[in-house]
Amino acid sequence: MLIKVDLPFSPYLVRVGESIEELGIRVKEYTDSERVFIVSDRSVSGLYIDRVSAALKKCGLKFDIFIVEDGEGSKSLHKAKEIYMEMSRRRVERFTPVLGFGGGVVGDLAGFSASTYLRGVPFINVPTSLLAQVDSAVGGKTGVNLPSGKNLVGTFYQPLYVHTDTELLGTLSEREYASGLAEVVKHALIQGERFLGFIRDNADSILSRDSAVMEVAVSECVKIKASVVVEDEKERGLRRVLNLGHTLGHALETSGGYGKLTHGEAVSIGMVAACRISEYLGGKSITEEVVEVLERLGLPVGITGDHDPEKLIEIMKLDKKVRRGRIEFVLPFSPGEVRPGVEVEEKLIKEVIRELEQA
């Protein structure tokens, strides 16, 4: 399926369901460069780099490969500097595309490096994880982490093209696959009952990674995100709905140390918190329904481990969504009615954190 992200100054296509064996053809279609600079991680490159290499060589493309270690630890300014140095050594030029081949960490890091090297070189995203395919690969957000928080340094930089091979989902670990399903549920809450019902009715097929069902699910998420991004590219208003579950989620990731919780696990817990807060503020009672779907998909719905509520609050105050020093949440008042920018009192946040610790 071909989905257009129809931005006025930087439109691009997302192709869902096409094999990576066709990647060379697509790179040639979207750029006239004879070279590609690939950023990948150790696990993904170990599984697929031979196939990608063959696809590029078949089309006469030359390439260099920079491998990073798996995990959030690679999403840093230090690693970006290493990429800059390697691109300089390899004499990457203004029109040489950087190809991010991996999950969300690789996409964010490669995109950030592409957006800032030579003041911007073309970026092609080839997401391999479910989380990246349904969310982070689309929309142009790039970034790296600081010790004090996730994604605190970054840019808005749209890719030239996104190539999504859903067959690659078959090699993900159970935990990594489930992590991506959290973002699928997030998109369903934004869209409404229709997509949420699709996930509930097809949970068994989703868990077994049925290719036909997953192509539909991934395509639906991309369409939802594309429609939001087109309306609000730089996250001035509407686009903030895509941060549903992320306010507490990012704080949990930072508090526990990057890698203890996956991004999707943290977002899953964050979505439950957002549902509970919305109910306290008069929203529809949807927590039970959302918890049921998340648990069915193998995702956590409560807080475990050592997470001090006061520390979580302080981390949330460093979040990009803070306004005038006050914490704002994205809250689902009902499926399809998700409101960004809702200021929530610290007392209520702490109360919900305590409830989730007992869940």
C-alpha cells in the first residue's frame, strides 16, 4: 500500500508491504545519487544487511555502513558525533542519502544526523520494528537523548521516502513486538471505536503476526499519523495527540534507566494513567476496556520496580510538553476524542501513580 504524507513543502510516500529486495529500485526512484550511507544496529544488520546490500548492488548503488549497538544507549550526541566523523571520512556529499535501517533508535539517530550534517542531507527511513513502522518512521521527528530525559535534542526533518516491509516483523522478539503494539493501541484511541474494535477482534491474528492483518494495522496507523502530521507538522497543536501515554511513559523510561522498560511498555502504562486521569476529570470510563486490550496483547498496565513519584514528577517537568513549568497531559476522554495540552495537578498525578503501583 502506498500512503502519501502530503506536506506542502516536503511531501513524501510511505510504502507498506513491499519487500526490502525492492529497496534499491526505490532508492534510485527517489534520488539520483550513486551512493548511500547506511546507519543500522548490530542485530538488524546481522539479520538483513546481506539482503539490503544485494538489493542496492543490483541497482548499481555503492554504500557505506555504520553500525551502532542495540538500544537507547546509542541515541546520544556522542554517537551522532561518531556518525558525523564517519560521514566526513567517507566524503558524504550534500545529495548523498542517509538510510536508516533499523528500529526507532536507528531512525531517530540516523534522521538527526542527516538533518544536521552539511545542514541537511537526504534521509530515507527503512523501519524494521513494529514501533518504528507504525509511528516513529513517519512525521519527521528526529532526536537523541540526554541523561536528564528522552529526545531533548532533535529536529523536525521529513524523510525523502519510507520503505516498510512488514515481513520483517517475524524476526522480532516477543517483547519488542509487543512494544510496538502499544503504539498501535495509541493510534486506535486517537482514531476511535472502529480501529480499536479491529484490534480487539483480530487480537489472535495480531499476536501470531498474520501478514495480511498486520499490513492493514500498520497501514491504518500510518494513515492516522500522516493525517495528523499534515495538519500540524511542527507540533503546535493537534500533533500533540500523538504523545498520548508519553508524559508518564518517558518519565518511567528515564527513571528506571534506559533499557529497563521498552518504549512501548512505558507508553502502555502511560496510556492507562492517561485514561484514569481523564476519568477523574469527567471523561468516559474507558480504562477497563483499554487495560483489557493491552493485557491481551501482552503489555504491562501497572508500575513495578523502584519509581519514586516525586522523581517521576521532576522528570515530567523537563518534558517538552511542559508549559510555564506546569505538567500537561494528552488525555483520551473517549475513543476518538483525545485532547492535548490538559494541565493536570501534581496531586492527581501522584494519586494515579500510587494506583498504578498497586495494579
